[in-house]
Amino acid sequence: MKAIVVFIITGLLTIPGYTLAGTSNISSNGTPHHPAFVESRDDLVNVQVAHRSSPSHPMAPNTADVNIIELLQQLNEPLILGYLENLTSFGPRETGTPSCDQAAHYIFDTFQNMGLVVRYHNYTDATVSGSNVEATLYGNDTTNIFIICGHYDSVAAGPGADDDGSGVAAVLAAAEIMRNYDFDHTVRFVAFSGEEQGLIGSYHYVQDAYNSNESIVAVLNADMIGFTATGSDGIVGKIFENPASEWIVSFTQDISVIYSDYIGIQLFPQGETWGSDHYYFWEYGYDAVFYHEYHFNDYYHSANDTIDRMNITYSTRFSRLILATLAQMAQQPVQQRPVLEISSISGGLGVTAQINNIGDANASDVKATILITGGLFNLINVQSTSEQTVLNAQGSMQSKAMVFRLGKILITVAADASNADQVTKQATGFLLGPFVLEVVIAP
């Protein structure tokens, strides 16, 4: 029995994408962030969509850029404080109320006065109807889109200065500064409503983007970036990510180091969470991160979530971090890169897996491994590896494994390359001598 337990634990730790590493960075302080009227992830919409290939993403910088420094110098405390004061002047902004609508009009007019292309993204839901506000700064390339977002609604109890006036202030400040510059890629500045009712506004927004086949490269969601419980909190922050979005974490961390004189915030990765507007971007296959203050705001969802309990210096520096990340991404060409995909696992005489390169660059030193385990008395543990020096863009290769036994089996296929991320896929089947039958790919 002990051997089986050890085998299971060891197996979990060696499955690509499953990790226990880094949990020491997770802060346990405060209540986990979640919308006011939603208690668990089970209360959200269950999204079932076809796999979509991610667009190529920009590479993190190595040195400071004078253009980015110029942007950072313009994002100051009076700018952030001014937007916060304007947003909170409407009082509580619960979605569906006149005060929330007034805040939407203010955001719309502010974007419009900046000379941006602005629109209301209206939605109707069984819970509440509302409007997201979207402003667009078109780049030289209009295909790839980078998004900075926050939610402008609040709970009925209070004015939501930190939750999430701080995030929307960062969005507005970024728009105010970036509008005067040209970028390679299109940038969207989005203020969501319906967040407190269960991420409703962002759900409808992302659903429409997915159905329109929009190429969203990265989403930077700012939600509660203005509170510090202690003096030392002013130099640290959290960032939540899923495995596909870890490149944004690395990118942002590099930005914080390169421009430390203007930012001065160290980010600690936290892993996944469903509690803010980044979530449905993940569900629809887009890369996104969620920026959050290090210690949770004690006045969250209350009448005391006011500006006087915020740290404006911290909020400004956090906003600079997000601005620099966004601008650096949007100003450089997206690098062509290979993207591996395991398109099929089939049976017959042995197991055959097909690996495709669906990216726009050749993959180098490709390795595909098939691991077959299980069988009668769990005696099967067969591994076969295929290698290919170059797998051309839009090309494919096959890997095959032979085994001779009896019983139910688990098939694990992994593929990677020296210049591409690893992908894995599992399937079950039944082994009858050398023949693999009833192969079913795991969802």
C-alpha cells in the first residue's frame, strides 16, 4: 500500500504542469479575493470551448528603454488621485444602479476626450444588466491585442476606492499617457461592471471576443492595488497566473527589476484564482494575469473602502509597473515561435501519437515521449521516445510505442522542443496482446 501511495505522489509531481513548487510565496494573509455575491467557483458559468492556439508573445526586455522611462515619469500621484476622487464621487457603484451608470458615462467621456475610439459593451444577464466601457488605441498591427482592465462597479455598502477604483485609475492613467504615442500593437483599455455579481461583465465581454476570434495576446487585470497594511507592504505585490500565463509573470518581474527606480515593487506569483475579471479570459484560452496588493485590504466590501485608507504612493508605483509592462509589450514586434500540439492519440498495433507544430516558426530538437502504464496487476511501465531535429512550422511528426500485455492502460504523451513549451495529453485504452483498443482521450 505504501508503495502505491509513493507511486501516486511521485507521479503527480512529475506530470508536466502539475507543481507544488513555489507555494511558499503564497501569502495567507486576509480573505481570498472574490466577488461580493459569489461564494465559490461553482457559482460561475461553466465554459466549454474548443482549444485555440495562442498567438506568439513578445520577449521580455533586457535593458531599460528611454521611451518607457518617459511614460513612467508622467504617471504620478496627482494623476492617480484625481481619477480616484472622480470615481468615488459617485458613491457606491453597484451594477444596475444610477450611480454605476453615471460612473460608466464618466469613464466613457474621459476616454472620448482623450481622442480614443470608445464604445459601451452592453450585456444582459439573468442576474443583472450593465455596460462595460472599452477604449481602443490602434497600433500599426491591428491583429494582436493587449488589454489592461479593472472593474468600476462596487458593492452597495461603500465607494470602492481600492476595490476597484485603484484598478480603474490605473487603466485611465495608462490610457491618458499612452494615447500620445504610437505602438506596434493595438491596446484596449477596459472597465468592467458586474464584477461583484460574479464576473458578469467580463464573462460576456470575453465570450464575444472569443466568438469574434480576436487575437488577444495578454490581459493585465488590476484589482485592488492600493492598500498597504504595513510600511514594508509598499515594496511588494501579488500576481495570479495560470500555467499558460506564466510568461506574463516573468515579463512583469523583469520590468520591475529594469525600472526599479520608478517602480520599486517586487511581485510574488500566487498561482490560480477565480476571483476577478481575468478568470474568463483563462476559461476562453487567453493569457491573463491578476495584479493585487500584498496584504488584503481590511476594509474590502465595506463603507470604509475609501481613499484616505489607501496608500496613493503604492497605488501609483503599482500602476507604473502595469503601464511599463503593457507599453513594453505593445511597442515591440511579437516574436515568431513554434507551438506544439498533440493532435491525436490512437491505438491499433501499439500506440501512435501525432504532434503538430501549429506555430509560425520551426521547432528545434523536438522530443515526443509516450508512457504506457497500468495493465493487469499494474505491471506495465513502457516508455518510448521519438526525436526530430527540426519540425517545420505547420508540420507534423508521429511517435509510436509498442507493448505486449493485457488490461486497462493509461497513455501519457509529452512533447517539447528546445524553443517551445512542453505539451501533454493523456488517454486510456485496453491492451490485448500487442493491440491497443478502445482509446479515449482525456478531456
